[in-house]
Amino acid sequence: KQEVTQIPAALSVPEGENLVLNCSFTDSAIYNLQWFRQDPGKGLTSLLLIQSSQREQTSGRLNASLDKSSGRSTLYIAASQPGDSATYLCAVYLYNQGGKLIFGQGTELSVKP
Amino acid sequence: NAGVTQTPKFRILKIGQSMTLQCAQDMNHNYMYWYRQDPGMGLKLIYYSVGAGITDKGEVPNGYNVSRSTTEDFPLRLELAAPSQTSVYFCASKEDGTNQPQHFGDGTRLSIL
């Protein structure tokens, strides 16, 4: 059974720091891995999607990497800003199962001014 | 751009009552999903659909039912509400294709008292 784990559960950093969020998964048979952002009281917004054949994806100050063999992904946020404060979730898309996503429990990020 | 619309946003039910959570998308997506999110946890898949007339169970389907009579709508029905169903419910949709991201609604916050 696929399990997705995110460490740390919560993180507080001063503005301007570079930071890394971690995601691990137990089964490498995935189509892709996705990173989402969730603001309080809101739904999820897709940030980055890394296909299983890719090693990384970049969007602005965000960079996500994928190492299928070790079952790990990282989300790197450069020059963090208070507006980056949110919960970040990773999810893996399973083979041949109707596009089902298995989610980690999320990392709650707080960026202090 | 409406995207995925969920109604209601909030609801309080008494134990044993029934209700239907509504989800509609205007993007002509075939794939639709219902998730629940408990405090401090990631999302758990309840039911999903790969097209009108086709539905299947996710990880936590007990106590819920769904139907998919049109491409646009994917209602979730709770029969005999129980306190364990207190949660935030999210609906999502996506385009065909393995590397398309899911688009989420803003959620329905449901309390069973």
C-alpha cells in the first residue's frame, strides 16, 4: 500500500531564507508527484507536477525534485516571503487507478517578516 | 472562471440526518474526485469518477454514496450522518491524461453534532 510522508509537520523561518520541504513515498510505481499549496479555509492549488520520467520542475522561486528510486521528493523555496505562509502537500498519482492521488499530511510553513 | 464549485460552504447536521454535498465543474473534465480532510491530516479519497455514469470507491467510502449522471456534476450523499464524518470535504476534477493536475474547490466544512 502506498504511503506518503512529509517532514517536518511544521516549519517557521525568517523572511528571506531558502528552505526545503521533504516528501517520501513507499512505492515507486507512480505516474507523477504533485506539490500543492493550501491556504487556511481554502482548497488546494497545484504548484508543480513532476512526471515519473523527470528529475525536477521549476516555477519561479519554487523547485521540486523527484528521485523515484529512493522514494523521495523535495520542494525548494528560494528567498521565502511572508506570502509563502501556507500548508504544502505532496501527492503521488498511482498507476492504473483512475488518477487517484495519495496525499501526505502536509507541512505547515510560517514565514516571519 | 468558476472552475470547481462546492455548495454549501458550511453545514451543521444532527446525528442520523442525511444531506448531499454538491460539486460542479465547468471545465468539461471527465475525472472527478471527493476527498475528506481531517485536522492535521492529508486528504483521503472517498469516491471518484472517470466519466458520466462511472464511479468507484476510494480509500474511505463507508457511509457515503455518489452518482455521476452528467459530466458537470458529482454530488456526494451522506446517509445517517455520524460524528466521525465531521470533516472538510473537497471536490476536485482533472482533464484526461496522466500528467494533468487536479483542480480543487474551496471545500465544504461539515460538523455532525
